[in-house]
Amino acid sequence: MFNLVELVQSLPREKYAALDVAAQVIGDYVASNGASTTPEEDALLFNFLNRLYVKVYNERFEEFPDDDSLDRIRQIVSKIADRRLDSLVDGLFEEIDRNEGATGSAELNSEEKGYIHVRLDQVRRSIESSDLSDQKKNVLFKRLSELSKEIDLTATPTARFFGFLSELSFVSGEMAENAKPALDEFKSVLKILVRRRSEQEDAKLSAENVLMQITGDVSDD
């Protein structure tokens, strides 16, 4: 039986972080024990997450039939992850808009270029293995091909990479278990670009702040 009291006592005090942690812990529990949980326990866990969701976003998660409590948990965990990604992307673009030179570039060495090409190929593989429609896959594949070409330039423009993060996060809910690997790989690309751009251009954009938002350090632990 899931110890809900223990979870509540361990949650962060910041509301978004609390919702993220609760969704992760309950999502992991359901993934490992879903076959042995009772309908009552499933309903309890869903109602708890739904109440947190209401407190944070001031809206109720869409309802499902009562006999689908386990599926409702999976759905709301996925929804919470989507909302958090959306907020991270919004924060990134707000930070970029507040600074001059937001459409700057990063000069990469050969080792960094090779590393990024490998990461982009892994993103492509995750997309290919996902349940996205062929139309959406082809759109993302086209974007990846464009990004791959920009990596080989003397100076790689960074704007399209942030744009692709937004596109990828938008469809992450449809990618199911392939979403996290794809996002993690692409975030590792962004970390290199942001760091190199900051070092080379002395940009006003704080690399530390952007990296923290990308990786979820502090609020997503």
C-alpha cells in the first residue's frame, strides 16, 4: 500500500516542485506495482494528484470513468510532465527575449560537433520509435536535418535549437516512453550550445540560469 502521508511530508514547499515530485513518485509506483494495486488505492492516488494539479494550475484534469483509475493516474502524470515542460520552454524564451543578441551563435570545435551529431541521431531514433503520426515524425525529421547542417557551420545559430525544444516538448505527451530519452538527448545539445555561446560572446544571457532551467536542477529534483 502506498504511503501517501510519507510522500506529503517529503514534498518540497514550492508548489510546482511539489507537484513534479508527487507525479514522479506516484508514476514510478504505478509503473512498478500497477498490476497489484487495488481500485481504491488507484482512486486515492489519482484524487491526490488531481487536487494538487488544481491547486497549481487552477483547473481540473479531465475526468475518466471510475473504473479507469489506473489509466487516469498515467494520464495525469503525463499531463503534469507536459505542463512542466511548457513552463520551462516559456521561461527559456522569456529569458532570451529579455536579452540582446538572443539570436546569436556558438562556435563549436570538432569534438563538440561530433558529440552533437550523435545526440541528434539518438533523438531521431526516439522519434522514429514513438507513436507519433508519420506527418509529425516527418516534420521533426526535417527540423533535425536542418539543425544537423547548422552544427557544421563555422558558427552555429542557436535560435532554431530552442525552437526545436518547443516543438519536441509539444508532442512529448504523444511519444509516451520515448519522450524522456529524446528530450534528455536534446537538452545535452542545448547545454553545449548555451555554454559555448556564453563563453564566446560574453552574452548577457546567463548560461547558469538557462542550464538550470533545462536540466531541472533545484525545482525538478
